[in-house]
Amino acid sequence: MVDAAGASGFNVVIFLNNHDFRDPGQPVDNDPILGYAYLLTNNQIGLPCVYYYDYYNGGLKNQIDALITVHKKYIFGASSRDYLSRFSTPYSQNFISGGASTTLIYQLMGTASGQDVIVAINYAGDTLKIDQGINTTNISTGDVFVDVLGNSEYPFAVVNGNNQVYIELPPRSYSVWVKGVLLKSKIFLEGAYDSQTHRMRTDLNSKALIPLQSPFTENQRSVEAVPANVVDWVLVQLRLAPQTTAIASRSVFLDKTGNLVETDGSTRDIPFPVAAGSYYLVVRHRNHLAGMSSQAISLGSTASLYDFTTSENRFYGSNGAASLEPTVWGPFSVRQKRLSSFRQLQSALIMFSNSW
């Protein structure tokens, strides 16, 4: 009704399954989540309706909830949509695996945040690998798109010189990418730091005490195995001001050299689905006081390093960090260090009031 006949998506209700589909062969039984991925991420085709049986009895609650959250946070209000993978598309495509007849990719523009969104659905029984040309009305070479569902092979995609992004999806899968930013940061934890080696110990890792799922409920990412160089999980957050709540959170690993890394244990560019701008950076660990940047740092499509380790002044507030060596600093361990002054306590309370 919308795409074929020009009706307004705001005057149409769309659904996948409903209670009138009673006879065999009527409901969509084969991976219905792929249908919901389309209905819940394309606000131009109508107002989506979720069938209660699929949601409560079909085992799709968590996936549908995630899609609804993505819609509310990034897609709501989008004013236009471009089917990038349509037949006779004007956008370049390089299929490494997969094909046009089993691939749906579209781009949403005019969102409330101004951040373009790309959605890809792989209907094939094989992995989709494609260099897909995109609409560059609001996009430049080097811009970053962040996978906010984490279903693809890589945490973010970068627009190349041919105005393409590389997408890799498992069979019968989907994901959503939002234009975002990258950051790099380095931080040492007092409790794990070894002043003899000038790096951190990996005791928890060697004793298999690091969980495969992040302990932070704000962003519970999972891995099949913890890389050997990892010290522990940390939660990285962005704030608009020191005493405000986080607007974005990402669970990542901290390696023994102090670098924040993605779950592969080596990627140092940490993506966030936020607009380019200035943010306070917060790093949290489960048994250390949080560390926050002393000032807002500028983030964009090119990651620049914020190094907490070089000075106490890199941390927000007075007495905001422990001296690990004469020229090395890190967050206080709550097991090793008592708060020794009112000013130190005040700084800690500012951090804790919006972190826990």
C-alpha cells in the first residue's frame, strides 16, 4: 500500500502474523524474526503490529525488544528511506557471497538525531558479504557506521572511497548500523598494575575468572572465548556533562598494556552510535572507582587517543587517580585504597552518583 500505491506509512498498520492465521501454511513460521526486522526498522511502510504469540510463545521477545529499542532510539521520525539493494539499483554492489535476490539493504535519513541508519537483512542460507554503495547526501568518505545490534562480523563499517560500506552477516540474519564516532583510550587499573613490568597482570584471565558475558547490564556483550592478553571487562560510557547520565555505553576488554580493545582483543577503535561532538569519557571496572576524563573530548570518524595514564590531571576532579609510578596514574582500586580526604570522596561521589 505504501511502496506500491503511495499511501502514507502513518495511515497504515502493518503486521507479519495475527490471530486470523489459523490454518497450516498461513503463518510465517520460517524465521519470522526476519520479517519483524523489516517491519520494526522501516518507519516509512506503516505502523508495526507485533503478534502476541510470536512475542511471548515464539521465543522472539528479546530480539523484538532490541529492534523496538533501536527504532525508538535511532529510527523514529526518519523522513525518508532509500532501498539501496533494489533491482536496477544506481548504487554500486560487489557481492563476495550472497546475492541480490536474497538481500535487502536500505538507508533511513532525516532522523531526529541527524544520523543516517543502514539496515541489512540476509534471507539466504549462506553468509552475506557485500560492498554496498550508499546514499551520500549526508555522508562523506571515512564516516563510520556502528552496528548497534552486534549481529554482523565487525563492530563498525567505514565508508570507503567508492562510497561503499562492507557488510558481513550470518545466514538468515540482520543488523542495523547507525552513523557514529570512534575513540581510543588507554587506562591502567591500580589493582592489576605491576610496576616491575609497567603493564597489568592477567591473573583473572589465566584463572578463567573472566565471564564470557560482560557483567555490565548497560551493554551485555558476549564472547566465545576471552583473548589471552585481556585483563578484564570494562564499561566505556559517554556523557554530555560530568554530572549527567551516560548517553551511550559499550562493554569492551582492557588489555594488559592498558588499551581498550574490542571483543577480538586487538581492535583499538571503539565505536559509539552518537553524533560527532564533544563528550566526557568514563571508564568503569567492577572493583575500581570509575575514571572520567578531565574535560570533554572531541569525537568523530577518526579515533584520537585519550590517555588516562600520563597524568592525574587527565582524570576529572581533585585526587581523582592513584599514583602507580612517578609518571603513571590509574583509577583507585576499592580493595586496595581507602578514600583519604573529603575532596577525594567528593570526586568519587560525583562518579558513583551517575554510574551505578
